[in-house]
Amino acid sequence: MSSDSETVRRLRDGMTRGVLSFPLTAFRDDGSLDPDGFRAHVAAQIATAPGAVFPACGTGEFFSLDEDEYRQVVTITVEEAAGRLPVVAGVGYGWAQAARFARIAQEAGADALLVLPHYLVAAPQDGLVAQLEQLAARTRLPLIAYQRGQVAFTAASLGRIAALPSVIGLKDGHSDLDRLQRLTLAAPEGFLFFNGAATAEIQARAYAAVGVPAYSSAVHAFAPEIANAFFTALRDGDDKTVDRLLRDFYVPLVELRDRVPGYAVSLVKAAARLRGRPVGPVRAPLTDPSPADLAELRDLLTAGLDLVGAAL
């Protein structure tokens, strides 16, 4: 791991200052991309001083974007970031398609790439490593591997991908802390790790205990006041505030999220709309929340904002 030390330095610095922002991709009611709505949303996200911004990833519905839409999303993010914080764009599918998206992201000015889990099939460890080798050979941008779903690296495989000059880090979405501890111990000095669990704040303390304090925050996409208050309390050792936010906001949010497949994105987008953000609906195969769930979300969001002295 030696690629683009300036990008690594900027990411490491950002991780200590704030949560990682994963903006929502804005769509119009007819399902078309809304570039103006996205620009307004990502500008608002950047204004709240996250550590880095990750467009067109899972929360940004990467899987629903065509290449032209992807180019617009990454370009707008780079323009709005204006060099103030790193921009890490999502890429995915098989390595051949991932390389096409990587080329677009590179042309748009992204600083690095988050390599989302490949499409559909299970694969052996040699194949998981080869996927990153093939992509690394086709882009100059630094890569952050994302293990989730069918992708789970062993410590030996982590050593192999970390030896690739362009692979700078790993985002974990499995929440297997035994495995994660083994990976952090196997990694070379300076290798970056990110907590990518769904609603990462729930497990932030546990991840930090095994050496992974940095985390992505879906809540930041609709309530940066809550996300930033939690980050500050966690960083400062304010356990009373952390416990209150977990008990009265994050745990109920997770319980609501787990009711319907896809709510990990749909609820985030619905909550952003409740706050007047121009992000529009989700694209199929995701579905927007039911009226009853939306009402419950509104009550929960209002209560969460009240906890940090903010309003809907």
C-alpha cells in the first residue's frame, strides 16, 4: 500500500474530524436524474464538514445509475467539494464494468474509488483478490475495498490486496469483530479501515475497540445535526450522550429500518424529503416507505432532532 500518499493523508485527517458522508442521488418523480436537486443536496452535506464525501455508493443508489448519470453525479460532487475534502466515488459489478466507471470517475476528478461488492456470484479468495488486481491495473485512482454480502476477505487475502500499490483501505460491512480484528492485525502500517455497518453508529464503539474508529453515517444524509452530535460525543468520551442518542434515536431507527428490505436507503431518502431536501423518490427495485412507516419516521426524526436542539 503506497498509492497516492496525499489522498491517504487527506482521508486519514478527515476521518479524525468528522463522519464520512454518503449523499443521496436525487431523482425526479418520473424516475429521471435531478442534477439540480443533487447539487443542492451534496452542497448542503459538504457544508456540515464531513471527513470525506462518497457519491454514487450504496446510499447513493449506484446500482440504479447508468454511466451518463454516474458521470453527472461524480462531476457535481467534485465541483461542490472544490478540493476542500476528498471525493471517493463508488464503482462495482465485475471488474470490466467497474473499470468503465473508474475511468469516468477519474475523468470527473474523483480522488479515490470505493470498490463495491461484485455482482451476484460467490467467489473464492483468489477471485476476490483478482477482482481488485484487475481493477487496479486499469485505473490510476487509489482503491478502497468494501467487504459486505458475498465479499469477505481472510487475513491472508487482506495481506495480498494491501500489497497492491493502489489499494489503500478496507470498508467493512460484516460486523464480524473477530474477523475484523484479524484483518487489522494483518494489515500494513498506514492501511485505512472504515466501519461500514448499516447504521454504523450502533456499532461505532465496538469497531473503535478493535482499531476502526472511522465510520460512514447514513443519518448524516438527512440529519447531520444528529450525526455530528453523536460523532463529537463518541470522540470526546461523552458516554451519557452516546447512550441517549443510541437508545432514543438510533436503535428505534434500526428497528424501523429492518421491517422492509431496502429501507436502509428508502428511509434515509424519505427522512431527507421530510426535511425539505430535494432528493426525490428511490428507484425500483427499492420502494418508498408506507404511509404508516413514514409517519413513524417523522415522529422519530422529530424526537431525534429535539435531542440535539434542532428542529424538523
